[in-house]
Amino acid sequence: MVATNAIGPVSWVLLLYRVPREPSTPRIAIWRRLRSLGVAQLGDGAVALPEDARSREHLEWVADEVLEAGGTALLLRAQTLARKDERVLAQAMAQARAEEYRDLATRTAEIAEIGGTPGEGTRTLLRLRKELRGIQRRDHFPPVERDAAVAAVNDLAARLTSEGTFEADPGAPAADRVVQRSRA
């Protein structure tokens, strides 16, 4: 896997930051926010994302949070000097998402085997789809495990629908078109 876009090497947005140790609440919030973005951890206080408007904006927000917490933050645009370094970054990011996709696919398969009440099935499916969308949002270099996770969630939805316990709701967002069918 080579980290390239349609016209060449990837540009990266780097955030170099330092947050005071106390109080710990802002530091933890910043760490969670960075984790939810799927950043590549380059070292203590150094993270990177492939550059696009969304990534740049999100890292700007995190930089503002760092400053509000009394820390220091610096945003940079960078390119790796060697393609192998770019591949290492991209592969590390893809590997982290692959783990998340594998975990989601495994849990989805386990849930499909266990079953449950119609209400539980709907809530579980909606939760799994929300989790899948969250992983996809931070997935900058999609691994092959992505397809397996999407298929697992779609298979669960199809199974629940075919059992007659659920049906598609045409008014719902496309990703969440499952509702409980009335028992008459």
C-alpha cells in the first residue's frame, strides 16, 4: 500500500503540541479527540493526518483546545522525504483501522448467533452501524478488513429483515433503514 493521492505523494498535516499535566481532564479530552480522528502518532505530542480540508480543520480545533488548556500547539504541513516513510505511516494507520474492523466484524457475527428480542436487534444494529461509520470517518487508508466489517453489518441487517422481525423504513437515513415491524 502506497500513500499517494491521485496526483502524487501525500501531504500531511502535523500537530505538535504540549498540554500541561494538571489538570488531567483537558489532556484526556484532547487525547480522545485525536484518537477519534485516527491520527498517526509520530511521538509524544506529535501527530499527523493526511492533508485535506476536513483533517486540517479538525486539527485546528484540537490545537485551539490545547491552547485553551494552557498548552502550546503548532500546525505544520509536511511531506515525507522517502516513500518508505510515507508507506510506514499509511500502513500503521491502516493496521489500526484493520483491528477496529476485525473487532466489529467479530462482534457482529457473535451478535447474529445470539439473537435477541426485536427491540434489542434494532438498537444493536443501529449501534453497530454508528460504530462502523465512526471507523470509516477515521479510515484514511482503507484496509481489506473494511469490506468484511461492512458485509457483516449488512448481513445482520438482511438476516433481521428476512426473519420478518424488521423492515426497511423508507423515511430513515439510508444507513439506518431498519425499524421494528409491529406484531399483529
